Amino acid sequence: MTSSGPVDAPEAGAHGPVREAVLAVDSGGSGLRVALAPRGGPASAATAPLTSREPVRTGSRGIDAGHLLGQLLPMARRLQADAGGPQLGAVAIGAAGLATLGDHLRAELPAALARELGVRRVALVADAVTAYVGALGARPGAVVAAGTGLVALGTDLKRWRRADGWGHLLGDCGGGAWIGRAGLEAALRTHDGRPGGSAPLLARAEAVFGPVSGLPGLLYPRADRPAVLASFAPEVAACAAGDPVAAGILGAAARHIAESAAAVCPTAGEPRVALTGGLFQMDDPLLAPLRNELARQLPQALPVPAEGGPLHGAMRIAIALANSALELPYDDRLLYVVTGQGG
């Protein structure tokens, strides 16, 4: 399902209490963020978000709709009360894992939100899509979202294309956990006396984790292994200026990131490409080789700064949905929309 019109609607001119609003939700590994904005938009008019620090549980049925709803409803009602009690025209929920773990959400949330909040226009959105829309809006292009992991999403506004996002054991190539693991491998090579190692990275690994002989016992039993590995990525960046091995790791990461972007980016026209996520706060040690790789692998694309993050993207989707102006490809796994009467 694709509808026409821009993602951002004109800004409402009224002041004081909001008569009709939309709700945006970003559900990820650190919990929920929830914000409210006037139905007329723009997304930048959203309230400061309320935050829950408890990540939504997953179980045998996937993402737990009841657990998400139990956290969301008090925050939504508080935001409505603070805004003067507006009706909700639409809700957009961006959720990590929706593509593969979202069946329970799709089955339960739309009816529950209609019952509890009176809202009949609901978009359940993969976090990669909210990252895309936050960064580029409804424009053709590609967005790489990278932190601990890495996923690239692109669209020509007819269909979505996704690359990587397979997790730290099977992919997420070039992401924080990938860089950190490669840095620790180089440290262990020097520890063992094998070629290809890095003495600076060995020193940093011992400063951060203690004797490297204890790394297997530290890492393997932990459920948060990707985050622990990613915590070493900034150490790789810090060593890159004087250590060719560390610089080589970041150069390889840049190639992987650009490959994922190139796999999803439209080939026609002048698509935009944007980067979003905490990984890119490493600045020039990673961004300098990445700019070169993007220019080499995506000569047709125009690099642009991300306009906003995933919550901004969810808000843009909610505003567009409330105004029947959603100009994005429909996809049951990535962008699932339910509409009812009114709203």
C-alpha cells in the first residue's frame, strides 16, 4: 500500500491546547521513547520525549505486545494530559526486531490501541525504516544505521531493500561489535606472537579488560557480548592515527559499510545517502575512509547529513498517516499499517 503526499505536513497555526495530535514511539535496546505532536505537524514540533529505560521483552511469540503496551499507555496518557487532552489521529511505533519478531505486535497492538487510546490509524514500523525516514524523509536513497550492529536500508519509493543487520555472529559487518572484535583479535595475535597483530591494541585491551588471557571467560558467558565487543571500537579508533593495523581495521569497516549502502541504494537519478547512529561519532578515523569508499562505490549518490533519528522518523510517519499522506512503500514486515474509521 502506497499513498501520495509528503511526509511532513504544514505546521499547525493554532496555539494553546492541541485539539488533535499524533504519537510516535521508538522501542529499542535501551527502552521506549515516546513523543506527541500536533496532527498538522511538523515533526520538529514534537514534545520532549518521555523515556522508559526497560527494553520490551521478547519471548516465544516474539516481541511482547503486552509488555510494550504496559509501558506505553501511561506515557501516552501523560503526554495527552499535558497537551490538553487531544484526540489521537495516528500512532507510529518503531520497533527493533519487528521484521522477524513482530507477529505478536501485528496481531495485538492495533486493536489494543484503538480500545485504550481511541486511535484507529496505527503504523508498526521496523527501526531501520524509522531511522531511514528520520534521516531522509520520503526521498529515494540509502541510510546506514550503525551502532553496536549495522543495517542498511534503501528505497526508490516503490519497494524497500535491506542489507546486513544479521547480528554479530553472521554479519553486522563494519558495525561497532565487528570493529571491536577485529581489534581484540589483533591484540590477541600480538599476545600470541602471531603475525598481523597490534601492540597498541594489546595495550588498550589490557587497560580496558585486564589480562587478555581472561577475555574468553569475560565474553563468552555474557548475553551482552555484542555490546562488550562494541565498547572496544573507540579504542581501535584512538589507535588508528599511529597504528597501521588499527587503521586497516577501520578501512575494512568502511568498505563493508559502503558495500551495504551500495547494495540497497537506487541506481537511477541522484539518490541521497545518509549515516545515522552512534558508530559515526568516531569521526575522522572511520569517516575519512568511509567518505572515500562511498565516493568510489556510490558515485551517483549525494551524501547528506541525517535530518533526525528514529523517533523523528516515527513522528514523520505518524503525521503523514494521520493526514492520509504516507508516501512510503508498504511492507508487512517493515511498514505495517492498519487504518479504521475516522482518525
